[in-house]
Amino acid sequence: MKSIADLKRGQKATIVDISAETIPLKLLEMGCLPGNEVEVIKMAQIKDPLYLNINDTHLAIRKETAKAVLVKILED
Amino acid sequence: MRQINVALVGNPNTGKTSVFNALTGLNQKVGNYPGITVEKKEGVAKISRTLKAHILDLPGTYSLNASSLDENVVVELLLNKNDKDYPDVVVVVSDIENLKRNLLVFTQLKDLGLPCILAINMADRMDRKGISIDILKLEERLKTKVALVSARKNTGFDQLKELISSYKQLSPESCCDASVIDKQYFHELKDTFPNQNIYKLWLVITQDANFGNLDRKDVELKKNQALKTKSISELKRLQQKEIIVRYTFINDTLKLALKKDINAAKGLRASFDRILMHRVWGYVIFAFILLLIFQVIYEWSAVPMDFIDESFASLSEWLKSTLPDGQFTRLIAEGIIPGIGGIVIFIPQIAFLFLFISILEETGYMSRVVFLTDRIMKKFGLSGKSIVPLVSGTACAIPAVMASRNIENWKERLITILVIPFTTCSARLPVYLIIIALVIPDETFLGLFNYQGLVLLLLYFIGFGMAVFSAWLLHKVMKTSRKTYFVIEMPNYKLPIPKNVLITVVDKTKSFVFGAGKIILAISIILWVLASYGPNEKFSQAEDFVKQEVKSQNLDLSQEELETKISSYKLRHSFIGYMGKGIEPVVQPLGYDWKIGIAVISSFAAREVFVGTLATIYSVGSENEDTIKERMSKEVNPVIGGKMFNLASGISLLLFYAFAMQCMSTLAVVKRETNTWKWPMLQLVLMTGFAYIVSLIAYQLLK
């Protein structure tokens, strides 16, 4: 299974699962929920942090958090 | 006139403060919530001819599930009906573009049974963003009233006020029932506590899983087993489910009520991001902005600062010549007026720095800075936002400490505040320059680098290095009960609203003058008293003693020379003079005598006072730097002979001033920002202790 940390720049994916134990509730509140679409807009060196668009919200998270959000890559 | 409580709730960065400013104008005050360091912004607004509102701008929050001290303030207030600030009506503020996210907290508030109004800000930009809203549909689905406002254009506020004044007609019904996540459990809760709002119970129960220290005076939860049937991970899963339920409702609502033309302006963010967050240019631009800020608070501020300095000096002169001579006049002219001057002098730097910071925040650029610098800064336990305070600390620690307020994470904010005083501020410069000139040869190294310049540069590096190193150390030592997460929003780029910028600048300046200013004034008066009074007749009759001495030595002095000799004699026999002698055994191992001891004590008022005090002690009349330097170079060490200011004692002094917490104003402002004396005292003890040890080692090795 791939996580957000595996995405390339500009790639879109659908969030499949999140581990509620390791992910801050705040991220869920900002729209990082199963079924929503995520796109990597930018990433800093060594992919940390990552600049994402999730459900029309633009936010940045660290790589360690990105690894805990599992996704299914959308082919386009 | 009747008065009601209104609370503003909403996500961070969604124009909540703009709406607050538009409602209250300058009629607001900023303080702290009791016992904690969360900023409390409140103001008064006239709602109608018969109604006034006390408006509380609550800290930005994404939900009622608190995960930080700031968010906890919101939850505690909204759960406690007995709080004097408990709102009669809540206004949820959202930008048009962030509506979806702000509705999350809105639906939670509705579940608490609070009367809620939805204020949608930036309504003037709807057309440009290609957004249209069906207000009636939205009001029907959310069971509320909606006001479209624009803080920028100052429109829609009459309607908002009208809605506030008729708050009693708002529906108390919830719009999205959360109990569906576990019907049976919620049913049990209802049975156990028939008189309580169920959602309130749920929030109290889950706060234990989230935050852990919710104060629940109002909710009489006797340690009932009925509540403890769920484990923390079960609760977390249920919370996750709750958020999904709420978002499903919100998405359905917006599908019905909001139309968005996807083709409309989207490129602005992307093109700004491309430049400002570029892997190379992003850093170049940021460095340039830092340089500009530094230049402004270092150079531009000098003009008004000199003016303030001179004005207060002439005011004090004028008072001395106008008022009848006496204790009281001297207290005013030499103690209080210079003390107030010592506060006012910081205003230009504070105002300029916050002008820049609020523009950077308002435009949305600050979040990009955090993105760019996070990877480097997190290694030292700092935030990307720590860079601005640290760099501006090179001009002055006072505004820099205040600037750390913008760091959301408490641990990162505290570490930043604690290490700022290590950076080489401009007040150290006069001390450095005169000592370097005295003890470092004015020669070049490899025919290229001037030794004096190199030492100065080295001192800057030592200061910054020490700040970073101690940040890393604190990061390792300080324990936090909860893991800190990094989730930041990247807001849209916006033009700053001048009114918001102005209010920030005025607020910060006011909070410095009336917060830290009191402490600075008190300490400077104490220092003045210690230097202006002595325990015995050698002080009170200094004139006679000096005249006798002059006579017996057959010296021929001009009136001016005599006067400087008297003031030098007075200072030696003042309380501070005796204190200097008292600490001589302590400072001797560092290579100082009691005269330097006096200068070190009195420079606690401000580091640059060191030079002036030495001038008085050595009875060099004018403050002309060359004369002081000449006199200092002639000073002989009374114990071991030879020059008092040699390489060993000079380096020892330089290191002492580099590391010691020699600034009462910084301590005062740290007290004000951390809301306790614990941290400034820790700074004082650790930094000065460290400075002492380093100077001791340096002197003993070099002598």
C-alpha cells in the first residue's frame, strides 16, 4: 500500500485509510479523511515537509505524518 | 444600555481578527487568560441604540477537540456556563474559500445548543473567485442566520449587528446529529445524565483522550463508571467517525448551497508559490526580506531613537533647572524621566518590527517561510517562525522576544524566547567596540583581515552559535507530555488590510509600554537610587572630601575637572559603589577590579551603560569615546600591576558580555510574555552563571 509520502509532485490520489492512533486529529479536521482526494503541490528537499491540497485545503505536513496516510494513486 | 457577550469562533487565518477589528475598531484590549500565556482579545461594540456587546475574539480553532493550550481556552469557555465571558451568542467567522472547514466547528457549536450566527467574510471576492451562494438554502440546512460581510470593504456589518441584536430568535436545534456514531452509547449517556447536554458530555469525555486537563467545573461528572466504558483508542476511533459524519453533512450542504466555477482564478497562488517557495529563489527572497527587516530596525529606528534620547535628556535638564532643587526634583529628573525614556526608546524598533511581521502574516507569506525552514529548524527544537525573532534579536532582544508570540507551538515559542538574548544585540556593540579597541591590536592578518574586525565578527558568530546550541540543548532536556505535530495551513495570498496592520502595531507597542514598561521603570529607579545615595558622609559630603584632597595634594583643577572628580568620588561611595567593592572578590578571578564591578552592576539597566559608568568612575568628564579609551588604557591593575585592560581581562569581559543576561528590559519582557518569573530567572541564573565560568576560564588561561 502506498502512502502520501510515496507520491510524486503533481500526482493525485484518493485517501484510503488513516491510522487514527498516529495521526493528529487536527489533520482529520482539516479534511484528511478516507475518500477525499489529495494532491502533492510541492515538496521540500528529501520530501520533508510536503505541501498538499486535500479536499480544497492547502496545508503542509512532515514526512513522518505523510507516511501514516494510505492512498490509492489515481491514474490520469 | 443592555450588554451581551458575543464570542467570535473560527479557524486560524480566516479573517476572524479582521471581523473583530471591524466590529470594535481601536476599542479593544489585549491581555492574557489568567495563568496561561494565551492571548485574550476583547472589545466593545455598539450593536444598536439600546444594545452593547462585549466581543471576545477567541483563539483560532479547527474544532472543539482541543489539541493545544489556545484551543483549550475555546472549549473551556464554551463548556462553562458560569464563566463571566460565556457567550449569549456565538459568531462563527469564515472566509468564503474556507467555508467547508469552518462549518466543522459550526456544527459542533450547534450541538452544544449555543445560538450561532455564520458570518462569511470576503464576500466582495466571491465574483472573482467564481463562487455563488444560495443563502436561504444554507440558512435552512444549517438552521442559522448568515451574514455576508467584507472586512476589507467594511460592508455587511450592519446586517451582522442586526442578527446579533435579535439573537434570541436563533434556533437552538442542532443541524448534524453526532450521536449516530454510536447510538447505544449516547443513549446510555442520556439516561445517566438526563439534565445534561449530551454533546457537552461527549466533549468532556473525549477531551481526556485529546488534551487531558480540561477544567470541568460546570459539568458535574461524578466519577461515574458509565463514562468509562470506552478505551482511549475506541474513543479516538469514534471521534474520527464523528468528523466523517460531520464532513458528509457539510459536503452535502455545500453541494446544495454553493456553486463554484472551477475555471475562475486559481493561478495566483500557484505562480506566487512557484517563486516564493522555489528551492533556490525562495531562500534568496527570504534572506533579502530578513536583511530588509534587519536594516530597518537597526538603521531607520536610529533616527527616532536618537530623537527620543535627546528629548528626554533635555526634558530632564529643563526640569532640573526649572523645579526647585531637592530630593524630589532629582528623583523626577534623574530617576523617573530617564526611566521612562528607557522604555519609550524601544518603541520605534518594536513598531517597525511588528509592521513587517504583521504584513508577512497577513499576506500569507509567513506560512511559506515555515515550510522553507522547517526541516532545518526542527532539529534544534525551533519553528520556521523562530528565524524572524532570532535575526531581529541581533538588533534588540525586546521586540524579538515579543515577535515569538506568532509561534503557535508553546515549546518552540518558549525555546525561542529563552535563546534570543544570546544573539548579539546592538546594546552590546559599544562595549565590544571599546574593549576591542583597547586589547586587540589594530593590525591585519595575512595582510587582509583586520584583527579587530575579525574579533567582532567572531563575537556575532559566538552569539548566534550559542543561541542555536542552547536551543538544541533545551529541545533535548525539556519534556512535553504530548507529541507535537506539524500541520500548518498554507493560506491564500492576500493584500494586507492596513487597519489590521495598524492595530497589531499599536497593540504590541501598548503591551510593551504598559506590560514590561512597569518593571523596567521600577528597576531603573532602584538602580538610580543605589547610584545616587550612599550609606555614610563620604557620599553626602563628597564635595568637602574632594576639596580637601585637592588642597592637600596641591592640585590645580578647573571647575569642570573638580566637578567630575566629585561625581566620581560620589559614585565610589554610593550604595552601588560599595556593592562593586563587595563583589570584588567574586569578579577578581575574572580579571576585574571593583570599578569594573560597579560598571557591570549598573549596566544591568542596559549593556551600553557600562561605558558611561566607567567614564564617571575614572572621572573622565565628557562621554567622548577617545578620552575614555585613553583613560582606560592607562588604568593599572592594583593587584598584579600592569594594564588593567589587557588581552586576558579584555577577552574575559567580551565573553562575559556575550553570554551574561545583562539586560533588565529583556527580563521584564520575558516575564510579560511567559507570564511567570520562572523563565526570566532561569535565564538570568543560567546565562550569567555560564558567562562567569567562561570568562573565568578565559582569564585564567590567558593571564
